[in-house]
Amino acid sequence: MNRLITLLAASVFLVIYAVAHADVDRPNILFCISDDQSWAHTGANGDPVIKTPAFDRVAKEGLRFLNSFCDAPTCGPSRSAILTGQAIWRLEEAGNIHSTLPAKFATYTEELQKVGYKIGFTGKGWSPGRLEAGFRSENPSGKAYTERTLDPPFQGMRNNDYAANFEDFLGDVDDGKSFCFWLGTSEPHRPFENGAGIKTGKDPAKVIVPAIFPDNDIVRRDILDYLVEIEHFDSMVERAMASLEGRGLLDNTIVVVTSDHGMPFPRAKASLYDWGSRVPLAIRWPKGIKESDRLVESFVNLSALAPTFLEAAGVAVPDMMIARGLLDIFANEEVYNRDAAYIAMERHDGCRKGGKGYPCRAVRTKDFMYIHNFEPTRWPSGSPDASVCARSIPYGEIDSSPTKTFMMENRSKHQYADLAELSFGMRPAEELYDLKNDSEQLVNLAGSPEYNATQNEMRRKLFNHLTITRDTRVIGGVVDWDYYPYYGRISTPGWRVDKKLE
């Protein structure tokens, strides 16, 4: 009996020791996500105006991704894909913004919490929407840390001291315990303070104006104000990393810096084109990344982060998480089948009659982008009739801004008409762009005889992927995105989502 008790005690000790040892070896995770930032707008990615020392440091001491894309160019669905490691067409209501994230979909945060990780977030976690409708009682990003505030440098910025709230979170983490924290700023989401960029001494003449916009002082100043907000986000990342460094935790922390989707301008946010879907991504983890200061050319979607975090922690990845993790890239191994990113959108802000969305899917490779629009008779940027928009603004999928206003007011002028049509006009069922000759996707080549073979191949590539990943718009089945409840603020009296016909 005594020997049995001794053996049992030894077994218990070994289990406790193994668990404790595993916790020590597991990496911490600091996930930093801005709100509405396009790929080009960091110092490391080549912008000549912006100052992003935190992003640049993470890239220099880790990996900088050249072909990183959100799964959906709209807040809630993109964040749902990040948390669940799944494409939005697999997530039911979570495929729409101002919806919910059903509890039946596993998240990397919950899986890490099960094995003892301390979980928390500050700022914008999973949002916007109503979690109770999905049978969740807590934000899937974790426990909220919100007590620390500051006087923001400019109007339009939140008073959340994101970095100080992260410091509070660290104070709650027991010694030796692994943690996973989501630092999500609301910046650079609109509104911006008009003239903030000029007040910080930025020169409008140095702005690189995307070819999708008119090049004038109004647009240049609007971009400057946007860049100021990105710098605010970056300063929070810099302070958060300093907190880790001061505690000796930085080198065993996976630090990720990215954005949920692209910039809040016309033909960017809420569109599948690069300015809406291509996002900055840098990852630092000295203990797990081989050969730092590398440029990663492989195509990745942000949904790859969920399985990456779990695999790095030695945690089993749920079968429903179909995204492929990044550990092969971390190890600098030869990579296979990373030649494309897949992007999708369903309902954004409900700015068409009956609250309908604009369902579309895209495949983006090095040389081409192919887009399939499932309902080409709908207004892609929202109806010009503000009375059918939940936000009560024309073309309501596009946030109000000086750039949007200028383009709307001058769309009949010859020099601006083509750009305005690209932003506000109707689109055909198929779009194809030759990125070697048209990097900003201005000229649709779908239907051109010389590109017929390429169009067919890209369509096949996209639809094969949608079939394998069971997109009901392709394989058949329930397609309810137009009819799911909309939980956002409704500015238009009498606006509602059409009920589905029985």
C-alpha cells in the first residue's frame, strides 16, 4: 500500500511538473491589430511620410510579409476569421458585420485558455456586433482591460490608453504563466481630426497618392490625417513591447502587428481590391523564428494566425480550423502551395434595399486578381439612395470622408469621372486584373480574348477552393447572409432587413 501511495504521489508530481514545464516553454502572444490600415502604410513597407518604429522593429527582428491579406475587408468578419482560423463563408452569421460569432465556432483564445493561458484584450476585440445572440457571454478576445485612459492627441481618437491597459493585464498574470493578449486600437478608423497631419508637421507634397484617388490637396491632407492615427497605434505597440522587455518576457513572446483590413477610403475598405484587403503583417519571435529580418513572399491570409498560435503552443488545432499555420515559414523551410490568398465579402453595412449585401469572392496571386461578384445587379458600394442605407448616407459602404465627398461632388467632371465610376459604379459578374501592368486594379480585363485562358484558370482556381472549403454559394445549401439580423446602429427610420421568403 505504501509503495502504491508513493507511486501515485510520484505520478502526480510528474504530471504537475510536466504541466508547469510545458507552461514555461510555451510562448506568450501579443497580438496587435489596428482598425483600417492598408499594407503600404508603414515605414518598413516603404511609405515616405509615416513613422512606425514598432512595426519596423518587429519586421527587422522577425518577419515582414509582402503578400498578407485579410479574409474579409470588413471589421467583424475579418476578426472572426482571425479568431477561428476559418474563411467567413464557413462562419454563418459571422460572415456579416454587425452580427454575431456563434459559440459553436472554436477560437484560438478559448483553446489556449483551456490549457492554462491567461487571456485578455483592450480596445477593439471582436467587434462590432452582439455576442449574446451567438450564445457568448464574453468577448472571444478575452477579459476586457479598459480602466486606464489618456487625453488623445487628436479628436476622433479613443481615450483608451491601450498600452497601460496591457501593463495592467501583465500585472494580473501569475509568474511563469503563459498569456495571450489582444491589443486592438480603434485607430485609424474614421473620423479623423481635419488637419491633424499638418499639425504634426507632415508635408502633403510627400504623400504617395494611390492611383484610385484624385491627386489634389484635399486627398493628400486626408491621407496625412489617416497616417497620424496609424502612428498613434504604432506608439501603443512600442510601449507594449517596452513593458514586455522590462519584464524579460519579450523574446519568448510572439508579437504580431497587423490590421483587420484596408484604409477607410473609396475603393479600399469594404472592397476586395488590394487597398481594401492587403494588410501589413510583421511577426517577431526570436525563440521560434529562424533567421530574422526576412521578407516573406508567400501568400497568407490572417486566418492563418489561429492555427499558428495553437501549434506554437503545442495545442491541438480543432478540425474546424482549416487555415494553414505559419510554422514552416517561421522555420525558413521550403514552402508549398502558398501561391494565393482568398478574400470574401457578404453584407457590410446594409446599404441596399432590404439590407442586402454584396456577395463576392476573390483569389489573389502574384500576377493576377480574379473577382467573382455573385449579385452584379446590386450597388457594390451601397445604393446612391441614402434612404435605403442603415447609415442614411449615399454609397454607405464607403465611410464619409473629404476624399469621398470630393469624388462624389466632382464625378461628372472629365478628369475625375473614371475614378468615381470605379468607386461608386456597378461592377460586372467577373473581374480580372493583370497585376504586372496594373498593380492597383484599375482596368478590368475579364472578357478580353487575349486573357480568356487566364480568366478561366483563375475562375477554376477560386471555385475549386470554394468547393473544397464548402462555400454554400458554390456547393449549394443555406445562403442566409442577406437575412441574418443586423445589430448595428440604424440611422434611417423604418430601415429593416427583408425577411426571407418561406
